[in-house]
Amino acid sequence: MISKNKFNKLALFILIVFMNTYLSAQNEVIELWKNGVPNSIKATDYEEFHDEKMDRVGKVSNPTLTVFVPEKPNGTSVIICPGGGYQYLAINKEGYKTAEWFNSIDITAFVLKYRLPSDEIMENKSIGPLQDAQESVRYIRRNAEKWQLDANKIGIIGFSAGGHLAATLSTKYDEKTYQSKDTISAKPNFSLLIYPVISMNSEITHKGSRNKLLGNPATDELIEQFSTEKLINAETPPAFFVHAIDDKSVPMENSLQYFLELKKNNVISEMHLYQKGGHGFGLGKDATSKFWTTHCEKWLQLNQFIK
């Protein structure tokens, strides 16, 4: 006969196993490059690390998509690019928690754990993150039926340096950075840019992000190629912006310049500049930036990306 204490321990063990199985089933992790990562250099001592206390993932060499499926998917999906200055990824605050918010409004979310620019593992570090972003859109569009998704309602959201990656994808989606196995488009249907790094111009860029992505010193050619406000045309996807005026890390002029170029090209966009919030506020703080998710949901509804 099992004692009450042993029974409780057994019940707890079963519950833990069940929950882990449930979470694994809910949050499928997809290896992005199953047939080999393009633009890669083998480095045996380059190992991914997870710092849960600091909410950091670093030294990513094998990019993945973690899938968050809502109870009642509405067909819209969003790829999430956490920030971290192209040095690490704030995978929880700007990744998983954001995915849970999207699920709350019935959007299927994919957290992209993208490669961070490194000469150790990349032949060309400036295009490494973009390759992962392009393939993410193609992968989801290819497999849209699997998750009951609309292939014409795939968005991308990026925070800080992740915002630069989202803006880079939005302006370089058709740039050939690797040999795709098909002709599926890598163009996102909309972008959500949250306190994004936009420009590589010394006056307003986040220098840490620029140095990691382009090298130090960066060449004038690379600065031009990755200043996304200069790459906008009439085909650039619609965008929603969030920035705090008191952001001392990434000046709000980054969002402003991209927004103004979209306006010149008659591309739908909306920008929210908040008096307070600083940088890295994620889903919001107890300041005016706290309500950006509400504004974002309304914008998605206005433009018929969700009902």
C-alpha cells in the first residue's frame, strides 16, 4: 500500500511530467535550417548560453522558431525578433511574453531565436540575422495550412536591434542572401517596430548594434546598405511604431525617419511617441508606454489584419 506522502510525491511527479509534455506540445520548437545553416563557419568552442537571471540568450548558432498557438487562431501570425543590441536576445521579456500577448488576441506567434552577428561562425556576419528572418517568413508561408494561417497575413515584430532586423527584412525581403529551395516570398505583410534601431547613421544609431552588425569601424557602403530608412519604396510593408521620447539608448528619431519615408511613399503607417518609457520597456511600464499593445491591436484591426 502506498503511503500518503509517497502518493503525493507520485502525483506531483505525474503532474510535472504532464505539464512539461503539455508545454512542449503547445510550444513546438522548429529548427530553421534542417539541411545546414548557410553562410556558416564551424566553431566547436562557440556554444549557446542561457542567462535566465539577465533574460539573455547568446552565441546562437542554430536558429529556431518557437511556436505559440492560441486557442482560437484567427489566421494571422507574427514573427517575434527580441532585442539585445545584436549581442544577445532578451528572449523572455521581448520574446515569449510577447508571444503570450499575441495569443491573447488570437494571433499565432513565432519567437525567432536568430543568429547574432559573429565573425567566428559567419562568412558574412552582416547578413546572418537577415537570412534567418527571410527563411522564417518563407517557412511559415510554406506551412501556413499546418497552423491554419493566412499566407497573406504574416507580420514581423522587432524590439530595439530586433526592430532593426524587422525593418531590414521589410526593406530587403527580396535580396538574395542564400539559395532558397523554392520561390516563396520572404516579404512580411506588416511590421511592428518597437523602439527600433533603424539607421546606421552615427548621429542617431545605437552604436553597439552597428558595431556588432557591421564591424568597427563600419564602411560607408555598409552604413548605407543597412540604414533601413534609405531603402524604403512604395512596396515596403505597412508599419506600426512605438517609441519613448526619453529613450537615451535608441533615439526616437530612428522611428521618425522610417515613418516619414513611408509617408513619402504613401505606405500605411502609424506611430506612437510616448513622453516616458525609456528603452527596453517590453510590453510596457507604468508610464504612457504601458498602453501600446492596445493601440497596436486597434491598428491591426483598422488595417484588417485581424477582426
